[in-house]
Amino acid sequence: MKLFQKTKIGNLELKNRFIRSATWEGMCENDFVSERLINLYEKLAKGGIGLIITGFSHVLKDANSNIGQMGIYDKKFIPKLKELTDVVHENNSKICVQLVHCGGQAVKPEGPSAIKTPFYKKIPEELSIKRINEIQDAFARASEIALEANFDAIQIHAAHGYLISQFLSPVANKRNDEYGGSLENRARFLLEIYEKIRNIVSEDFPILIKINCKDFFDNGFTENESLQVVKWLENMGINAVEVSGGMRGAKKTPIMTNIDSEEKEAYWKDYSKMFKESLEIPVILVGGLRSYHLIEKLYNESYADFFSFSRPLIKEPDLIKKWEKGNFERAKCISCNKCFIPAKKGEGIRCLTD
Ligand SMILES: Cc1cc2nc3c(=O)[nH]c(=O)nc-3n(C[C@H](O)[C@H](O)[C@H](O)COP(=O)(O)O)c2cc1C
């Protein structure tokens, strides 16, 4: 039961190696945390998970892409955000906020370059240097709000085709200035955001990153580039990396369906292994994790240090508690992605296969 021993990310003590991966719940009201969301987090915390990562929370007003997304761009959100962190802490778990700007996918689309991509609905406005600085400062301001609201950690969302991932990807980033071209230039937007957040939080406050191992587009962001970016961040003091991959319209997407056999589980595991072999910081594996004994094997064989779940916890918020009690039944989620249907209608995520 090594997976259930106390451990740490940076200085943050965690009761086990299981994480709720960031999941847009579609339950916020005018960007404010709602009672429904607080109830859901209470269930998740009671369900045994060591760390809950919130749904992607937008750092500027029109930087969201979905309805019911959580806002973290104004101090007015703090009291409700605090209710969310309180309920998690009262139930013996920890909570990390995921910060995002949806960029070319946002309500007000703006991106590294004004071009068409398979993951944009509209051609975004190209960001000026002044606007780049404003957005980076918004990540810093959101971090201040996160501290005041008692979050235990911050995760930078650099995956899945949102703004940071758009800068990293040569498919979306065609800039000729210091933010485009070479990997160093494409990563500059992210590295500067990291620095600005670190300047707000203390040296030992955990900052995590979720990043694509690769885009899965021809001539897209590659695994070697991704690893290099994380190595730079590691040198700068980042505390953990969650390895995801793919984006809309690419050969692979982040939320793969029909994970109905063990061979299809843990679909980013070869990349997390590659990252783990080259990094000192903890590596978090997400994507299609369903079977306890497979996770144990992946841990023993050094594929990852932590294991992160989204859909299985929509169906069974108490999955980890069941495993902790010795009921090692496979997660019941069938990876059909129907949980998105009610959320897109504004009703919040819900499993439709009960
Ligand atoms: C309803 C839903 C909402 C999601 N929202 C986010 C999000 O806000 N941020 C993020 O990084 N990933 C998000 N994801 C992706 C998950 O975090 C995870 O990477 C992916 O679902 C694969 O893990 P799973 O097989 O455990 O579901 C979402 C997934 C689902 C199903």
C-alpha cells in the first residue's frame, strides 16, 4: 500500500499519491463558486483523494472558454473561493487551483498569431507585447487571490491548446519576435508567467505545471521540446509536472474515449516515464487510469510518482477510499465522455451512464 503512504510535493504534505486532475465542472455562477461546487468538493475530499486540482480557472474576465467556469481575476471571488478551500481542508484533503487563459479558444479570442488552427473557432487577435505583459500580470494577480483564498498550491495550465500551449506550439505560434520561432522564444511566455507567480508566492509554495508531452500535430510541439521546457522550469524551481497530451483536431486528444482494456489505460505513460528518467521533480501521470494494480505496477516501475484522475471521480467520487479499504475493483467509468453533455447545457458535469 505504498500509494497510501504520506508524501510531499515541494513542502506540501499529502496523505497519498492520488490526485483529482483539473476538471471543468461547469457549476460556477457568473464565475463565482456555487453551493453545488462546494458540495462536490466535499464529496471528493471525503472520498479519499490526496489533492484536488480545481477546474481551469480564468485569470481575466473574458479568458474563459466554457460556461460555468471558475473566475480568479477579482478579489470579489475570495470569500466563496475560501469556502471551497475550507470544505476541502475540513475533510482532510488539499486543494490546488489551476490557472488558465484560454487564448484563441477564449470568449474573447486572442492568441500568439492571428491564424486559423483546428482548435480555434475563430481567428484570434494577435497579442501585442503590451497585452502579453498584461496577461502575465493577470496570472500573478490570480496567484495573489489564490494565496488569500488559502489554496495549497497553484497549477499552471500549459496543456490542451489553451494560451500557454498555443505559444509553445509551432502550429499556433508563427511570431517573428522574442515570443516565437525557437523553443526558447516559444517558451518565454510560460517561463515569464512562472517567474511572475513565483515572485508573488513564497519560495516553498508549490507551483505545478500541466503540459502536453506533445501536440500530436505534424510539425507540432514535440516530446523533446516539452521535456526541455520542463527542465528549464525545474531549474527555476517548479515543484511538479503533470504529463498530458494532444489537442482538439490532432491525431491524439487529451480525453480519450473507450478505455475498455488495460492496454488502453494510462495512455501517456511512456511519456511520463521519459520525463521521470530525466527530471528530479515529481511526475504526475494522468489519462485513462482505471485499474489499481496497474497503477501500483506503474509506480513500482517508476513511470510516475503521482496518479491523477478526472472522469473516474465524476462517476465515483469515493473511488480512492474504496481502494484504500481494500476493494480494488476497477473504476466503473467507461470513458464515454457523456459527462460533458449536461455541462455544456449549463447543468454541470454528471455521469449519464448510471
Ligand atoms: C468534464 C471534463 C473536464 C475537464 N476539464 C479540464 C480542465 O479544466 N483542465 C485540465 O487541465 N484538464 C481538464 N480535463 C482533462 C482531465 O484533467 C484529464 O486530463 C483527462 O480527462 C484524462 O484523464 P481521465 O482519463 O482520468 O479522465 C477535463 C476532463 C473532463 C472529462
